[in-house]
Amino acid sequence: MAIHEGLGLLPIALCISAAFNFAISYTMAVLGNHIIAFVPFVSDTGALPPESCVFGQFLNITALLMAACFLVRYYQIKFHLDHKQFRIRIMNKLSLGFGIIAALGCSIVANFQETNLFVIHCVGAYSCFGLGSLNAIVNLGLTYYLCLKNIIPKVLLYIRGMLTAIQFTSFLVMLISSRFIDQMNKMPPKIVNPKDENYSMFLVCTITEWVLVTAAFLYFGSLCFEFSKINLKIHAESRTAKTPNPVKISGNSIECPSESFS
């Protein structure tokens, strides 16, 4: 089945939205002399206007698409569950919880620029990166479960295993190296000089952040092959119905009934 069928375009749209956002905001920030051209922080590319407007708008769209991907993933796993698989059910709920909070963190990063509310911006960033990494680990276990049932090829398990390792390792390295950067006393966006103390740690932190972001969105992109086999159907029903029908998962379809207001 082609990736443009079903919901296969959902993770593709997520990756395109993020790539377009970073490319445009980075270019605008460099042309405006707001950041260093060589490996700035991701957030620095959208810290000052006018690039902050583009950065925030598209990052909000990205956060919404992230939440949608996590929700579809949750129902996909739920469809293949047996009643006896309690651990997989818990993992699936954890994955959804981590994912939704990570998407919320992404939205916080978009709406609270580091030049305005730095602490809240950092809370959003660490929620997005940290819980996003945990989500990748839990999802790796869910991918292994799908492989055991011969629902997806093993090559996806290997690819996601590599991306998960890169993502989690990059997050830890970024977290540790950021402690040294705090000593540089640079207000964001950080215009640094190669002669500054701890400049090497600054490069380590920024490079691992970009590696982390790249690995995360490649992970999302790998979902397109599975999502292409899933259809979303929404049924409208009258509010006078006695009992509304719950969400139904049948075959490869997710059916979400919605009540009319007439």
C-alpha cells in the first residue's frame, strides 16, 4: 500500500512542517544577524521577530500533528491487543501520555520564546525532548510487539531501535553539556565567540540538540508505512440518541462518532 493512502500522509506532513519551519526561521535569523550561522540552538532560530512569528506558527502546527500521530498510534496498538496483554496495554497508555505531554511541551516552546519567559520555555523544551525520548523507548517495545505478530517488517524495528538510541543519547549529552553553557552568562539568543570559555561544550550541546530533533522526526516519518493502512471515519449522529457509541476500531479503520447540534 502506498504511503499516500489512509493516514500515511499524517507523519509526512509533520516532518515537512518541521523541516520547513526550521529552514525558514534559520534563514531569516541568519540574514537578520540574530544568530551565529554555525549550529545555533534550535530555539535561537525563532527567538526574535520577525522569525519568531514564523517559528511559533509552524511549531504550533507541528505540535498539533504530533498529538494526532500519538493518538492514531494509540488506537493502532489498541486494535491489535488481546485481553490478556496487560503490559502492552499499559505501555500503550504510557506512550500516549508521554506523547501528548511532549506535544504540549512543543507548543509551549512555540508560544513562550526564550527572550520573554526563559524558564517556561525551558520547561516546554525539556518536556518535549525528555518525554519524547521516553515515548520513543516505549514505542520501541510496541514496535517489537507488532513485529512478533508479523504486522510490520523487522527492518522497522532495527531502524527505530537505532533512532531511539540516537535520540536518548543525544538528550542526555545535551542535558549534561547545557550545565556548562549556563556558566557562559549569555542571554538568548546566544551570540558566542569561539574564544569564549566552554565554547566546545556549546557546540556539543547545539549539535546534539539538532541530532536529537532530526532523529525524532525521522522516527515519526517511519510511521507513514503503518499509518497508510489505517483509515479514519467520523460518523455524525443525532443528540437525541439514547447512548452515544464509543470509538470503534474495526479492521484498519478508526471510527469516531460525533453528535450533531440540531
